[in-house]
Amino acid sequence: MTDQRLISPPAEQHSDSDRITEAALQEKAKLKKHFGRFDIFFFLICAIVGVDTLGQVAANGPQGFVWLVFLGIFFFIPYGLLVAELGSTFSGEGGPYLWSRLAWGRLPAGINSIFFWSSTPVWVGATLTFLTIAAVQEYFFSFGDNSFWWWTIGLGFIWFSVWSAILSFGIGKWIPTIGAWCRIILVFIFLVTTITYGVQYGLNTPAAGEWSPTWASFIALVPLLFFNLVGFEQPSAAGDEMKDPQRDVPLSVLRAMVASILLYGLPILAIVFVLPAEDLEGRGVSSFLDAVDTTFRVWGPAQDTMTHVAVVMFALTVVSSASAWLMGGDRAQAVASVDGTGPRWLGYISERFGTPIAVNLVSGVISTAVLAAAALIGSGDAATAFNVCIGIVLSFTTLSYVAIFPTIIKLRYSHPDVYRPYSVPGGLVGAWVVGGLCTFWAVFATLVGVFPGLLSGGTFLDDSALPEDTSRLGYTALALGAIVIAALVGMWFYWLGRKTRATLVAEPVPEVLDQRV
């Protein structure tokens, strides 16, 4: 039996937050539906499973794995259920921005969109690009910093990522798909090789006491693990480009939930059993690649070849992570801009590609500026301050979720009659549980990021957790200052969008079949 219901409130119930601008209607008309169920699944794997931080987690020894399992149960699963409901119910373009606008209004949503978007190009330019450069330096051929090859690889990485985000989704989606398969194959090869290595050379078996969780490791790992595990909402930023979000989002999220835990947990466990934790700290570009290089001894004469293959696949996973997050974050900001909370031009969508080309190019410029600044600053006090600022901006990701996660609770009250193809089990209580848990972890991860050493070392604030050569007062001033500046940019963007907001209309809403997932 089918029961056709609207997926948004009747027109007479529309508030300004439920309406969209004429500009948004014009730009959304250019979008093309290329995003199917398997595309969403592979996109999620790329957005969530980042191999660049596997070694950092494993460097904490067995506790890295223990706390991964803990957050998997008490954050990752509730988070997946939350996005499965929001992404299938409020499935328009913009995803997190749309949910925030419906729940809190345009100004808060517009400000939060700045936090959600801005951290991605900085992450690409400051972290992923340097990781790729270092991988080539260490495992392929040597070249100096700021040399021709340094700049060629760095700029090539950034603008390939941007180019993949600009391409039509029908083509660009293959970058995350290839990246997802590289993750799966690389992890499989690594695990099989690790088992073989253990048979031949013996493993590093941690003592039973090393598996006992401690508060200090919890404080140290929560922000890193939280950052590792987020990304479920990224495909929903392309909601109007999905073929059937009402059915595909919940199914893809639930499948990606299982796959991501395995793709994170198994390599971390393998690294812990291959290399002692003390050997993982400061060992080259990536502890994961160090573990690969160590275990690949079992390949004998083919060790170097197999290691090079693994490094190439590693680089492909890194660039696919950059592409996936740029595709998601840029789309959310583009929608925010044409919805009246940013400059109209920033939301321009290409007629040819059906993608937000303007914001894609701006993200590329930001990533390039970050790379250039890091190269030109060099070392010293200025470099220390720069690196601290980069770390703070990266924490904007966790801060943005403080506004996104509780939308599931608010929308249950403000939009109770909206048809939900998938609902978090347990009714309102279930929504409060998953929304509350996810919001708690977002707040906690943000506080630990802004106040390093919070509640660790037996004190309220342990200064030993601060970056080297950084004072508590200086770090706090930089952190809070960066947050204030980003919020001011959000308010400035909102002011720039005032003419766009002047023409609000009711969005045409399609009907869907009542086929619960």
C-alpha cells in the first residue's frame, strides 16, 4: 500500500525559515541527478575513513583501539542514525545548512555554515597536501622543501582536488569511488601481510594492562577520534542531486557505519600488534606507512615495489578525502549564499557542470594561500603561531556540529507532521538520546580543542598539552579570537545577502511513496 505525503509542511505553515529565495530556485534548477545508492555509500567511505590519522590513533597503543570502539558505540552509531533521519527527511541541497536553517533560522545557520565550510580548504592546504608531499619525499624520490617538485606536487594536489569537485557529479563522483576502493584494497592487503608477518617474525603483543583505558588517553584521543569519525552528512549536501534520498540515504549510512568501523578498527589493531607504541611517535610521514613498510618485508625482493604501490594507493585515498569534503562543504556554503546568508555570486552553479564552481575556486585559493603561507613563514615564532592558528581553524569542524546535531530534536517539535521515510527508533525519546549524545561529544571535542589539557594531568588545565612554545593565555586568545572572527564573517556574509533574502518563495515540494526503510 502506498500513501503519498508531502515531505515538508503545507504552505500555510511555512515560516521564513521554511521558504527559499528566488535565487536558490534559479541555481538549483541547474542541478543534475547523478547520485545513486552505491555512489552515496562510496562517498561516505571517503568522507569518513581518513587513513592520514590511523597512525596517530595507533601511536596511543591499545588504548587507541579501545577508545575507538567506545566512541563507535556511544557516538558513531547514534550519529549515523541521526543523519539517516535528517538526510532522508529534509533532503534538499545544502544538507547541514538546510537542517540548521529550518531549526534555528537563517542568521545562525549562515554563521554556522562558515565554520562548517572554512575548515575544509584549510585542512586540504595545511594537512593533506603536506602529507602527500612528505609521502613522495620519503618513499619515491628526495627533493628539498620549496623546490620545484615540492610546489608542483603541492599545487597539483590542491587543484586536482578542486577540479574533481568542479566536475559534473556524474564524473566527479568517481574520484571518491576510486578512493573508497583504494581504502578497501589497501586495508585488505595490509591485514593479510600483517598476519603473514606475525607468522614469520612474531608480533608486538601488548601487555594486558596496556588495554586498560585511562582518563589521560581519553582526553588526548577524543578530539582526534571525533574528527576521524565525522562525515555522514557530507553526501546530504548534494541532496537535490540524489536519485532517491528518501531510501538511499538511510541504507547507505547504515552500511557505511559498519564498513567504516572495520576500515578504521582493523588497521589500527594491526599497527598496534606490529609496532610498539613508542616506535610510532615521530617516525616519518605516517605511522600507517611505517607499519606498511615494516610488514612488507614478507614480500622479499618485491618489498620496494609493493611499498610503492601501497604509497600510491595511500595518496589516492588522501586526495579522495579532500575531494569528498570539498564537494560536501562547498555545496553547503553555495546553498547558504544563494539562500541569502552570503554573497550571491558565491553560490553560482555552472550550467555546464551542475556544480558550485565559484565556491570551489574560492576553496582552492584558500588552500593555496595556506600552503604558500606555511612555505614562506618557515620556522620560528611566526611559524609556531601559524601552526596554532591552523589547528584552531581545524577545530571549527567540531564546533559546527554543536549547532547541527541538536537539529534532530528541534525539528521533531517544529516540523512534527513532516513525513519521515526513516525515523530514529524510540520516538521523541530516541531523538533526544541520539541528538543529546552527539551534541555532548561535539561540545566536549570542541572544548578540548579550544582548551588543550582540559581535565587532564590531574588539573583543570594541563599546560603540558599546549603546543610547544605557546602560553595558555596566548593560545586561548588566538582560539577565541579566531572563533569571533569567523562569526563576524558569518554576520558580514548575512548582511551581503540581504537583497537575495528579499524574495522568499515557497519551494515546490515533490511527493514520495510511503515506503519506510
